[in-house]
Amino acid sequence: MNQAVHFITCSTLDLDAARRFYVDGLGWQALVDVPGEIVFFQVAPGVVLGLFDAVKFADDLGDAGATGVSGLTLSHNVESRTAVDRVVETLSAAGGTVRTPPRDGAFGGIYHAHVTDPNGLIWEIAHNPGWRIEPSGAVVLA
């Protein structure tokens, strides 16, 4: 198996609230939007985030207990500490809940915050001076 992830799909208890947050609040454009079922967003070259209605998600897995997201963060890295503050404000204004306000991290000069979307999906907004993407697309963590 190649070391790659192309789809990240999260069970979403309230798909309409997720749509309002990402599309109306943040201005994201859906790649595919199937009302009552799933909405997909391209979040990076070759990478799609899917927000799947929890009941449909559980049906797809054949597991009625699979209805929420747990133990997962999605990280959005930005160019500066000021950008962290600005993105957190944008997420909050769109209906997100700030779990951890912007602060210095425990290592590596990281400055970050955590914000949940209306369904509890946790976003880490971070400035990490040791992180970059090479022109080839390779990630460098220094």
C-alpha cells in the first residue's frame, strides 16, 4: 500500500450545521454536496474532507455505534502567530467553539489554538516555524 491518504471522512451528527459552518460561515466551496448524506471539500491537492451524516456513516460501516468523531484533530498551519489569532476569530464567528485559545505550545516554537466545529470536529490552528512544504509537495518538520 502506498503511504497516502486521499479522503478523510468524519461522521457528522448534524450535516446541515456542518454545511452552514463550512460553506456559509467560512466560505468553503463544496466539491460534492449530497443533501442529507455527505458533503466533500477539497482541502489540499489530492485530499478531500468528507462530512458524512452520522446515520448514513454508520449504515455504510454496518456499525450502528459509529456516530461521532473522537481522538482526532485536523491541523491547519498558517504563516504567523497573528494569522492563528485571525483564523481562530473567523472560526468562532462562523459558529465554532474555541476549546483552547491561542497560546504557545509545549515544543518547537509552536503557537496554536483548538476550535471545534458545530459537530465537535477539532481543528488545530497553528503556526509552526519548523514546518514547511517544499515545491515538490514534501513536508519538512524541523
